[in-house]
Amino acid sequence: MKRIIERFKLIAWSALWVLIAAESGFSQGHFYQGKTITMIRGGSPGGIGEMRTRAVATFLKKHIPGNPNILLEFMPGAGGRKAANHLYRGARADGLTIGSAPGGMVSSAILGEPGVQYDLDKFIYLGSPNSQSHYVFFTNAKLGLDSLEKLRSHSGLRIGAQTVGHPVYYMGRLFAYVLGLKDPKFITGYSSPELDVAILSGELDASANVASSLVKQNPEFLDKRLMDFHAVMEIPKGDKHPRFTKLPELESFVKSEKERKLLALHRTFRLAGSPFLLPPGTPKERVDTLREAMRKSFADPEFPSEYKKMTGEEASPLLPDAHEKAIKELPRELETVEFYKMLGGTQSLPPR
């Protein structure tokens, strides 16, 4: 009889746990059923930023229990800072507001730019659809700088970019500094197509560019050996681009911990991609639901092709936990931040 009673108790407890688990799943599905999520895009309508946001929103709607509607709201201003400030201070933390910010919101906070009223570490990160951004440094093959020794001995290399502060400008200066180039000159004022023409014509000598864009838009640079390639910066570190596996990684040239932290800071700025985030204080069960929906969205077999169709770029998702970890591990030391800001300016590169 005792065994029978114990067995009935076990069955009763098992049934109770099943009901609790079912109720928990139902409650979240019931919460989002018939609801509308407002997704605040930190920028103006149009452009790749909007397309990235829409691509993710389509799959989130599919994978959030209850399949809520998602309404896109644009909030341009200060490179994403206005939207980030609103999410931090003004948005309701109820799981019905999601931010879609440009990566600049991360660098703005770390670099202490004016107008930042938010704490990066208090946001709740859902991930990013784009995190991979390998950069390569190259020179016109007509210069004959086909070795590191020749590159370093060449004085006054003319390195082109779009504008001061543009990622290509900063990467050009970063490569020049860490590779130890002699008296490089940084020349701006080009659009991306004009930059390619200027390097091919000999008006410029060198540039840094995103590896995937270069392979897609200028395959002749590699196939016809029109350029000599010298180094790559892997973002994320350790991720190899198939066309540049033999290039040395930029970090292999660092001479100090100060320089290593400089690269780590820039790498994480680029790795952050286009952050999707929640206001501080969003209830944990809704955070868990939305994070799981984001994981399922990125893992959806249809996501890569749909994302590429909408944005023109390959998806390189950063999952929620990895996104949060990257933000927490950002170097914050004043020396590193000031060094980074100086390197992105217009003054001559400092001696190493």
C-alpha cells in the first residue's frame, strides 16, 4: 500500500510540474498575443539601417510566442544617441518596446561624446544581425611594395578615405600606426567608387577596406593582382575570411598592452554591429522570451537568404549572450579611450 501511495504522489507531482510549465509558456504566449511591439529605429527612414531592422523584425514576429505585430518607429538624431536616450529614460520597460540602434551608440558612450544620457551596461542586449567586418590594408601593386620591409621603408604613402571619422579613415590610420609606416599621408574627400578609381589611377597609393565588400565590388584587385595586400583585422578575432587566410592579423604587430587594448576597443566597436536592445528594467520572463525569439530568428534557415535579399550583405549574427559579453569587456581605461580618440583625429601619428 505504501508503494502505491508513493507512486500516486510521484504521478501527482509530475502532473503539477507539467501544468506549471504549460502555464508559464501559455502566459508569455498570451501576453504577446494580439499585442503590438514598437521597434524604435535610431535613424531616418531609408538606407541599409532600415533594411537590417525590417529583416530582423520579420523573423521576430514569426518566432515570438503569440506572433505580435511589430511597428517600426523612426527616431533620427545624433547618430543614434537620441533613440538610445529615449530607450534608457523614456520608454516603458514592459517588453513591448525594442530598440534598433546604429553601432555608433556604443562608441559614443565609451568616447564620452556630448548628449549621451544612457549607461551602456544597463541596457539588455538582444544581439545583432551583422557583426563580422574584416578589414584589409592594401597598396597599388605598381609601387612594388610586396613585402612588409618595403612597405615600412616607403615614405609618404598616400592613404585614401571618405571623410575624417569614417571607418575606412580610422582603419587606414590604425593599420599605418600598428604596421609602423613612415610619414603616411591621409587624404579624404572621396566617395567609395571614387576611392577605387583614385587608387587604380595612382592618385592614391593605399587604403583599408571591408574584405567582403572588396571581394564583391573589386574582384580584379585580387584576381589580376592589381593590389598588394599586407594585413587583415579580423572582426571577430579568430574568424578567417576565406580570401585572406594567409595575411597576418594586425594584432600580431602590436608592441605593447596599450596597443592591444586599442585594437580590442576598435574591434568591439565594429563587432557591436547594429544592436537590438531593451530598456533597463524589462521583466526577466519577457527578456528571456525575446532573446529566445532572436536566437530562433538567426537560426531560421530562411534568415540568411532573406537578410541578404533585403540588405545586400551577408548576415553575421551576434547572439544575445555574446553581445552582452562584448559590451561588458569593452576597454574603458581613460588612457586607452584618449589614445583611440587621438588616433582618429587629423594630427600626425605618434611615434611608437
